[in-house]
Amino acid sequence: MVAASLAGLMFACGGSSDSTSSTTSPSGTCTTGSNVTTIVITSAGAVCPVNITVARGAQVTFVNQDSRGHDMFSDPHPEHNDCPEINQVGHLEPGQTRQTGNLVIARKCGFHDHNLPDNKSLQGAITIQ
């Protein structure tokens, strides 16, 4: 399980694949692509990648590589009711990994750290197609 998580991290932020492209995020270069379903909270305290697109029914994995805990929830703050499936991530201690529920409705879901709702580095979006 640890090896699978590490492989996912390498692909989501810094790995390579023919179907990926690089974009700039608050933490530097972030690899994105059509198969990315992992969002990493980096040691710099930023989400990577900021925006991903997934197929209906997919789950997105959040990984906390920061030295502090984060509370990841759906927009808007403080209601968190746009995409309740994201709320299953909730509190992540450093080194912890957790998945959203199945994202079954086609839409764009914003997310943020509940305790730092105005921190743009910890905001992003999941587009479900």
C-alpha cells in the first residue's frame, strides 16, 4: 500500500508521463495529466495540482506532505455543501492520506482548507466529467 501511494505521489507531483503537461503552482512546477487523481498538500503548504479533471464515479486521493495538519472540505466556506463527497477527506495529519467519496455528478467542485479558507495556496478544484 505504501508503494502504491508513493507511486501515485510521484505521478501527481513531479513524475513523468507522455500524457502530462507542466503548469506553475504556488509550490513550483506541478505535473498534471489526464490520469491524475491525487492531490498533494506539499511541504510548502500548497495543493498540487490545483485543478484536476476526473471521470464520473472516480475518487480523488488527498495526501498531506506538509508538516502541519489540514482540514480539506468542499466549497463554499463554511457550509461545505457544493460537493459533500470532498468532505470525506476532512482532517489530514502530516503524512496521512484519505479519499473523497465517489464523485458521480458532472460538475466543478472547489475545495479549501477549512481552517485557512482564504489561503489561495490551499484552494483548488476538481472537475467531474
